[in-house]
Amino acid sequence: FMGEIELKDLVVIITGAGGGLGRQYALSFASRGAKVVVNDLGGTLGGSGTSTKAADVVVDEIRKDGGTAVANYDNVVTNPDGIVRTAVEAFGTVHVLINNAGILKDAAFKNMTEKQFLDVLDVHLNGAFKLTKLCWPLFRQQKFGRIIMTTSPAGLYGNFGQTNYSAAKMGLVGLAETLAKEGAKYNIKANAIAPLAKSRMTETVMPPDVLKKLLPEKVAPLVLYLSSRGCNCSGCIFEVAAGLFAQIRWERSGGLLLKPDESLTPEAILSKFSQVTDFTNAQYPTQLNDYNSLLEQAKKLPPNDQGSTRISSLKDKVV
Ligand code: NAI
């Protein structure tokens, strides 16, 4: 039928695919005829230990159903090359990269050690960077690539006890947004998903009746769509859970414009702060260099608050 998602023969790397969300992605891709690299180092939620079992079990499951998959046990941080090598040796290239591997080292900021902070950044952000960097030349050369970054509501909104995790997750959003711009002319699309799903990551922090509604099966369809040849968005962020699929975007308030002279004071900000935070005439910026829209927005503000000198000097600076 019209609009069918075609994934047959796409080579897909899924990091951390030995359990939880990654496992479900692997099964879903394989059921559509994709060739899957099931990467997982098989460690604990906190990132310690290794085992080949996690990846092997998923690969067996796929093969039993007649699908195509190969296991890889490398650490995304210390041996990302091994993961890409597995894909190229088994299937010739990489078309889709799902950066999904993750660990948690939660602690209130007061108690968070530098090691806890950097370890979490390493797996989520640096691991995704390293794999993307290795796949990028293949994507450019074949003029096709799909990248999914796994961000989190904790990254988008913040969450108590997760400064390391939120920082890493928000870093992945920036990575996707910029890769989308740099990859556009090579048909490389990069998007970020913020899922909520039942896995060992959430099992101990959410009640069973809620978890029941949050099966990983309810997240996978979006990941498959974003990986498909016909996917028409890039640089986007989606929240996905319990069968709900929703885009998240940036919103800039109408804003407050102060005159360049005597009114450009912190007191003026104080007295007009409600204007700074008033989203009635909001804009939805999608790029850095649309300063023109920022200046247009400034021009639209009431004459009283408008400082023309300020506008032209800002423009001079940006240009
Ligand atoms: P999970 O713990 O079941 O899956 C993560 C997998 O990554 C594990 O199998 C683990 O062995 C593997 N892994 C960890 N470090 C690795 C490394 N250095 N190299 C290779 N593999 C490694 O948890 P879940 O929930 O399936 O998480 C998947 C992704 O989704 C993570 O990035 C997580 O942060 C993210 N996420 C999950 C949410 C949820 O509600 N479950 C919420 C928001 C984000």
C-alpha cells in the first residue's frame, strides 16, 4: 500500500541492543528484512562487567525468526571501530546508526563525583560521537545515512540526581541538530528521540501498572520510520512513550526590547520581566544564523520599547 516503510537490506548498527529498547529495535528491523548488528557489551546498568550473552540471545532470537543479524560485544567508548568493522565485514557498509547504548550513575549533584559525571558522558555522548564519526564517511560516500540519537526527558527538562545523564542527553540533541545541517546535502538525516519505556533502567523507579503501558514495542515504530529511505525530517526531537509520538521544538518568547541608553539597566529587566517570558507572540527558531528573524521580531515590538541604535549595532556585530 501507499507509504509503506521499506527497510529491506538496510545495514543497521544498534548499540546497546542486548536488552530493553535496543533489543526491540533489533527485532523490529530484522522482521522488516534489515541486516542488524546487535552490539552490546553485556554490562550492568552502572556500566561494570561484560558478557557476550546479551547480544547473543538477541541474535539467536532474530535468526530463529529467519532474520539476519550478527553480534558484536565491543564497548562504544573504547572500541567503536570494532563495531563498524563488524558491520562492514558482515554486510559491506552501514546505512543506519542507532546510538542507544547507555548507563546510569545517578547521584545528587552535591555527591556527584567527577568520575560519575565523565563516565556517563563517555558512554552516551562520546560513544555516540565516535560511532557517528566512523560512519560519516560511509554515509557521505553512499549519499545515504540515518542517525538516531537517544536523548531523554531528563535531558530536555532536567531530573533530580541526573546532572551527568541530563548533560549527556542534551549534548546528543545538539549533536543531532548540527549533523542534520551538515548531512543535508548527502541525504544524511539525524534525529533525536526521548523515549520512556520499560527496561532495567526504569523498572526500579516506576510502578508496575505504569510500566505495563510502556513497552519498548511502543517506541520502535518511530525509530523505524526515522531510519527509512522516505523519512522526511532531520534535526528533530521527538518524545515517544506508550504509543504517543510527539515532536519537541524550541520556542522563543516575543521578548522585551530596551532602549540603548538610560533604560538598558537590570532594573528595567526587573520591571518588565513578564515581557521577557511572554510567549504570546512566540517564534520557533531552527537555526543560528536567522538573526534577521530576531531583528524582525525586535522591530515588531511597540515603538516605546524600540531602540533603533541597538538594532543596527546588533546587526553590525552579527554580520
Ligand atoms: P538498558 O540498560 O536495557 O539498555 C542499555 C544497553 O546498553 C544495555 O544492554 C547495556 O549493556 C548497553 N551498554 C551500556 N554501556 C555500553 C557500552 N559502553 N558499549 C556497548 N553497550 C553498552 O536500558 P534502556 O532503557 O533500553 O536504554 C536504552 C537507551 O534509551 C539509553 O540510552 C537510555 O539512556 C535511553 N532512555 C531510556 C529511557 C527509558 O525509559 N527506558 C528513558 C530515556 C532514555
